[in-house]
Amino acid sequence: MHPIMKHIESTSEQPCRILIADDEPLVCELMQFNLEKEGFEVDVFRNVDEAYQADLPNYNLFIIDVMMNDMMGMNFAHLLKQTKSTTSIPLIFCTACDGENDIINGLNSGADDYILKPFSMKEMIARVNAVLRRHRMSTPTPPAKVLTCRDMRINIDEMTVYIGDKLIDLTNNEFYLLTLFVNNRNRLFSHNEIIDTIWPGEMPVSRRTIDINIARLRKKLGSYAEQLVDRPGFGYGYVE
């Protein structure tokens, strides 16, 4: 993948957010520490009332202790599965209830997995990753990443640019330059910043090479050409 595509993905993708609802402080602390080491964003709530107040639809996974607050954890899980904005978010029960009926009831209530306490952090992380992986596989493919500016549309996945209904024929480097500038509009990039992003690890690239690519790009962009600027001493960019 070209570095500019990685840059677009890194600016558009949000880290996976996990809500933990458990009233055991040590368990919460260990889970939060280990999950954050894996790159997750984690919020911990020690009682159901506090968890109810969270921005629930913006989480990617719920981990809930069935027994917290005298079985209120189970009621919280039922609420999540009955609410349209959270019903599709995966849920893991973690609890000391190890009876067969407890496990069956938990899974039948909509839980995607059931972790028995005490559990190792390695097991917990493996189960979290497995649940999230299954959820991603069952989720429809998201729409293509598209940058828009008035009636110009840059489709990152297809590497196409349309102005209105007209397809603009760009070389790869012209596409990468336009994508870099539009994704960071009103910011100016130095000669070296552009080289490091568009031509990383290649033979020395001169300012003239950048100028030629931008000049060709301007000719193809019609009324958008004036937004592509070159300000001596400051750099190049797309300015609205």
C-alpha cells in the first residue's frame, strides 16, 4: 500500500473502544491495563447506573459482569440488546457463575462469549480479539473512503477522481498529490514533506519534479486549479 493510502487510513480509522462494567476494582484495573497495551481504548464503570450514562452506541465491544450490583449486569445486557443503536455491538459476559444453565442463559440473552472468573489476561485478550474478528466478518463491507470538496469526489479505494459526472484522468503521482493536499486542506507541505510522503525511499526528487506534477494536475482540475497553491518559503497545498 502506498504511504499516502496508509496516511488516509490512519486519519479515518478510529481505535476500537471497549466498555467494561464490573464492580471488582482489581479485575477492572487488570483488564483495562492489558487491553490498552493491545491498543484498545477502554472505559471502566463500577456500577450499572454510571454505565447507562455512557455514550453507548460509540463502543465496539461491551464486557459485562453478570453479578455486578445484584445481577444488574444481566439487566444492563438485556437493555443493550433491546436498544436499536446498541443491539449489533458484540457483548462478552465475564462472571463467576459457572453453572451450565448460567452459561446457556447468558449466551441466549445475546452474549457473544462467556468468560469464567478467574481468567488469565491472555485468555481474555484472545477472546476479545476472536469476538471482534467474528463481528467484522459478519458486518457488511463499509462504503469506500471518499474525500469530497464541493462537487469533486476522490475515491481512495478505487483511485478515481470525479468532478461532477466527469472522470478526471490522473497519473498515480498526480492522484497521490491531490489526495494528500485535499485530505489536509489549508495546510502547506514543504518539498521534503511531499517527497517523504509521495516518493519515499526513491532516488532524489527535485523541486522541478513536484512543480511539473502540480502543473499537470492544475490543467486537469479546471476551476479547482486555483486552489492548488505554491507559496515560496511556505510550501504547496490545497487552500480553500
